[in-house]
Amino acid sequence: MSSPALLTDRYQLTMLAAYAESEHAGRRAVFELFVRRLPSSRRFMLACGVGRALPLLDGLTFSQEALARFARDPVLGPALSRPRVRTLFEGFRFSARVFAVPEGRVVFPGEPLVRVEGTLAEAQLVETLLLSIINHDTRIASKCARIVLAARGRPCLEFGTRRTHEQAAVDAARAAYIAGFAATSNEEAGRRWGIPVAGTMAHSFVLAHAADDGEDGESRAFSNYSTLFDGETTCLVDTFDPLRGVDRAVEAVGARLRGVRLDSGELATLARGARERLDHGGLGGASVVLSDDLDEQKIAALLDGGAPASAFGVGTMAVATPDAPSLGAVYKLVALEDARGALVAVQKRAPGKGSSAGPKQVHRRGFDDVLGLATEPLDGEPLLVEVLGPGASYDASVDAARARARAELASLPESLASLAPRRDDEGYPVSVSPALRRLQDAVARDGKVTI
Amino acid sequence: MSSPALLTDRYQLTMLAAYAESEHAGRRAVFELFVRRLPSSRRFMLACGVGRALPLLDGLTFSQEALARFARDPVLGPALSRPRVRTLFEGFRFSARVFAVPEGRVVFPGEPLVRVEGTLAEAQLVETLLLSIINHDTRIASKCARIVLAARGRPCLEFGTRRTHEQAAVDAARAAYIAGFAATSNEEAGRRWGIPVAGTMAHSFVLAHAADDGEDGESRAFSNYSTLFDGETTCLVDTFDPLRGVDRAVEAVGARLRGVRLDSGELATLARGARERLDHGGLGGASVVLSDDLDEQKIAALLDGGAPASAFGVGTMAVATPDAPSLGAVYKLVALEDARGALVAVQKRAPGKGSSAGPKQVHRRGFDDVLGLATEPLDGEPLLVEVLGPGASYDASVDAARARARAELASLPESLASLAPRRDDEGYPVSVSPALRRLQDAVARDGKVTI
């Protein structure tokens, strides 16, 4: 198993070495992680990933194996032979303070999701790892929150494992669960994160029984399954003819049938047919589970049309989030100790890719957020809390994050909960405090400002 | 660390149990992994992932920890208490034969990328893991192949780690390298896969020096870096004013400047300005590296416009592949031993999501492929080779895969190498042999056919 310190871009290591050699490494620094803009298919983000990042960051060091590898590297090796560089790498231990918006809270572009305050060396090194985790998890949680809203209380099941990297899938399931999904198909996510795991049968299971009996093998498949999983049998009914499949499920499994799943075809029509057949068979309590490339728009359309869906299986759309397949969070230096020992605010100027100077806090009043200086007393609930450091008392559990998301989504105003694409004239409910604005204007003018 | 057997969907485990109880588990089975259709932004796929999957599949078992977890599960536990089920799970060991298109080869929709021949239990269980790996890696390699084609021999550097899950990033780098990228920024990919690792500095490095000297700190940043990394310094020049940054790089680093990187703004114009300044400074050998959300279309446009680009850094577009953010490979049962011991071909009928009966082979003649029965003697090079099993002599190394991709991409006809979107009337160069067609018609008619 690799060291998490290697889950990074090479330039973090070369910069670390250069900071050591020029004696910048120990300076106090503040970095912030934020998203510049959201695609028009999102009205908010659901913060996610910090709970996963913390155990990797806390006490992060370079393993002996990693140090040996660097020493052999043609570029890093010569740098590591310098005493100041070697001392920094060998003694490196992440112990910065980390402030973050708790997982499960709603956040908007421009708002810091994470603020890291430590030495320049430690705050810089973790950039890549933090971005990978937060970008991935927040991207998926933000999409899944919309799917949960669309399902209007019906359970959503995360079935996306096969559409993403096998390790990403485990954490995608976590993000979906935090956003309000009821369960995942991913077995390892159950083990690692304590998430409910669901799933019964694939088409191959039905086909396997068809080898003996042709399409009649479907009945045998259902009865074989229910013999072993009494009361837990949801039959996948669309391998051959979906409504005939429902009839076979009712007949083969009987009163203990938990439900049927439809995974292709005209789902609205088929769901109605399935519901009728189940009810007619005295199985009013059995579920009709729908899947087949569902997303929030398709789910909303099904429910708007009155489709009697009990639950939704969502795969590709939950984990690959094709309407916004990457989240562009960045991690920027916003303040640094200068040679005189003063903390100065800095920002980058590149067109469309600038950063925003100064350590910041988000104050929430309803969903009317004010972005101010971290030190500024402003009304409202401060969103960033200390999650790692001497003042931290953060509950990083999945259950706590899920509870926050549930409360947050329940209180969303319609302008944010809407599934409609965001129009160009619809901004985000975020304003900037006068003090922060003055600081940023001064930095833009003077390049740096002591704070 | 988790067992790879848990990187799966729950239903693989319930099906396994049901197969054990109904004594289907030991039947001979053949599954095939294939892609039904490609988005219009792709003209081919580059097969990728098998080399990563093989060590996970080979000898796969359930760990004691996994078995204990299943025993405690409210659904799996009771099933595991049955002797036949327990015996299967405890003695499970993947030892199926696996045939696959070697990594780095070009493949098309409908063609099996992987064929697994073993017991129903073992061939079924690995579905999810195989799909996760092949879908992820092939998606990225297929996009990166287009980027490599667009770059017309100039090196492409994979910078996407922060835009994907931290573990997926390591394997995304592998896929990009197989497709022809020159290097990755991902340190762990260097360790795990032996890929060249590249990277120098971020904007924060320049900003860190601006805390003392304002924008003039840029010069100090460059000279500090080059002191430590003599001859290896590529300066990121767009933190403030890009062309002024080039001047500062030339002055601060001098003759040993390896190159400059531009990451924002009008890249074509800035590249020209940077090239002129470097040449004027006597640095005709120094590189102009371009990055900033580049994809194959932007790269082609830059080169068509004569931009003097030496190399390209590609991040989001390489790993998130937003024009085709998921690959829809499926894994389907195509043949199974029946109760009489005969192997019968089977297929699923669901509309738009059917499968294609019978074990198959792809025969390549130029890029004119014929899909036939696995046992059928046809002209052309058989694409699927045994990669796991008694007849396997497969080179699963990254270098071998990269060499195959290089040869394959060099021989692509213009109709496939074109970066233009595929028109609806442009199909793929794949035909189906008469014998395979006859079999599939018979299965569609009769539900199953002995082969």
C-alpha cells in the first residue's frame, strides 16, 4: 500500500524542496479551497469529502519507502541531498489547522470549502490530495442531492460501481449516502463506511436458468432465489417480457415477494402494469423499483406522470454526473508570512483564473450568505468550523454528514431546490462584506497587503 | 486494506449463493464484456485495463474477514448457513480462463474486450470489478488517444490528478501513458506503474515569493527554483503578466532554463510572444508548454493556427473526459452449460439493452473487423488472446501496452483518426460472420441453442 503523501502531483514535492532551500518552508500560510463557478445544471453544491480527507491529512509524513524513492529520482534526488531539504522531508509531519464547511452543508461558488492554516510546506503539500477528494466527493454529493430532491421521499439506491473506478466507487457510494440515498450496491462501501447495502439479481441470473428451460426458466430463477432469500426477493423482471416477468414473480415467489425491478423500456407504462399485476396478486406492499440510466430529470418526469414507483436505482448518472462531469475546485494561497514576520494577503491575477486574497469565513443567514474576513464579526452562522487542530470538535461520521444534508435539503428555498437549469441572470445568494472587498481591492492594487 | 472480492455489487454475492443452492454454480459459463455504442465524439476505443485487472482476478478468494462479515449480514448470513453456500464461498477461488483484447489495441462497439470462461460462479462474481476497471481505463485511454493524435508528436503531460478520485488518478495516469502521453504529474503513478513523472511549480510558488517583494517576487521564485533544480526548471509565467513572466524567467534562470508554461489567457498569442522572447534571449531550445483545460480540439486549433507549442499539459479533459464521461461496457452471459451438460448459447432481449449470444472472436484485417464465433476459422488476426489460464503468455506490462497503442495509432486510417464528430451515417468497420448471425437468429427464435 502506498503512502498518501504520494497521492500528489510531482510539483508539490519540488516546491517543497525549493521552499526548504530558500527558507520559506516554515512561514505561516493560509490556503483556501473553493469552486469558481458551477455549471448551469447546478444551483448549489453539497459539501462532501472532508471526513474522508482528515484521517489522511492528520499527521501525514513521508514513509521511508517514499524517501528512498525520492533519493533515487534523477530530479528529486540531488535536491534531497541538500541538508535543509533532507531535514524538511525527513521531519515532515502535517499538523496544520484545518477549517472546513461540514460535510452535508450546502455551499456556493466563491465560498471556501476548506481553509488550511499552517506552515507553507505543510499547507502546500496537501493541495492535490485535498482537491482530489473534495472535487470527487462534492461533485457526486451535489448531483445526488438533486436526485434525492427529485425522488420526493422515495428511496434512491446507488448502483454506479461499474461506471467508475473500483476504488472511487466505494467513496462515490459514501457521497451518495450523505446526500440522502438510502443504500448502495457496493459491498466494500458497506464495510468501510457502514452504509446499507442492497441488491438481488442481474439479468444473467435469469438467463442462467433459461439455459435449461428457455424463457420459462425465469420462474425457476425467481423461485430459486426466494427459497434462499425469503422475504428479501426483488425480482428483475425485464430479461424477456417485463409484465410477463411480473406475473412469473408473483406466481413463483408469492406473498413474500418484496418487489420487482424494471430496468428497460417505457418505465412509466411498465411501472403501471407492474403495479396493477402486483396489486391484483394481493401484493399491494411489494415495491416497483425502477432503474435504467435514471437522473433527476427522468425521475421527476416519471413522478409528474404519476408512475407508481416505489424506489429508484441510479447508477451512471449518480457517479459519472455527465451534466457536470468534473468539479473545478481550486486551492489557492490567500495569505503568507513575509520576511518581516507579518501575515500578508496575496492573490493571483490570471484572467478568469484569479484568486481572492485573505483568509475568509462564510456567514449564513437563511440562505443569504455573506463572505467576510475570517476575523470579521458578522451576523449569521459561521459555516467553516475547525475540523483538525487544537480547537476541533468535528463529528466526521457519515451519519452526522447525512443528518446535516437532510436538514439542509429540507430547508432549501424553491429557487435552489428547483431542478430547472440556472438562467444566466440567476446568481448565487452570496454577498461580500465591505471589509473583504476593501482588502481585495487593495491587494489588486498593491500586490500584497499586511493583515 | 479490503479484499478485491468486496469491490463488487451486492447482487453478485446473493446470486453466487443462489447458484450454489440450486447447484448452478459449477456449470461451465462464458461471459463477454463489450460496449454497445460509443458517443458521437469517439471513432474508436483504445482497450485498456486488463493488465490492471489480471492480478486482482488471478486466484481471487474471499478473505476470512469478508466471510465473517457476510456471516453477520442479515441477508447474506442466513444464506451462508446453508452447507452448499458455505462450501462455495469458503472454497471460492477464481481460476477461470480469461481472453481479452490486449491493452493498447483499437476496438469498436459490439466487439468483446474480454471473454471469461469458467464456472458460472467465478465468471459471474468478477463482473462488477472487471467492468469498473475496463470502463474506467478504456474511457480515459480512448480520450487520451485522440489528444495524442491532436498533438502531432508533441509530448502530452497528464495533469488531471486533482480532477478525479485520488486512487482513480493513479490509474488514469496509467491509461493516459498507454495511450501515448509522455508523462504524468502523479507521483504514485510513477511508483506503481513506472511512468515518467513531471512537474515543477504552481502559481502558489510564485505568490509565496510575492509576499516579500510583490510582483517582483516572481523573479526570485524562478531563481530560487533553478538554484535547486538546475537544468530542470520550467517556469510557470502567468501568475501576474505572462510575457513579463517569460522575461523574468529568461533573466532569472538564464541559459539553463528548460522552458516556460502558460496556463491562462489567449494561449496562441501568448505562445508566440513567449517563443519570441525565449529565442531573443538565446533560448531557442527552451520549451513553451501550454495548459488550461486543453482537449484534442483546442490542441488541434492551436497547432492549426501555428502556435509554437512544444508540449501540452492536459488535466480535466484527459481524466474526466467530459464529452463522454462514462463508458457503458456491459458484461453478459453468452453461453452456459445446461442440465444435460451441453453448452448452450443464450441472450437477453430487453429493448436496446439486449445481448449477443455465443462465445465470440474478433478477426482484424487492416481495420476491417469480422466478429465471428470463437471456434470459427476466419481470416485475419484474432484480437482476443488468452491472458489468464493454461495457454496464457500475455505481456501485461505498461510498456508493452504503450508500444501496441503507438503502432495501432500510427496505422489508423483517416476515417478513424479524424477528430471530427462521427456522423450518424458513419458506422464502425465491423461485420458479423454468417455463422454467428445464424446462431444469434436461432437464439432469438428459440431462446437457447446448443453449440
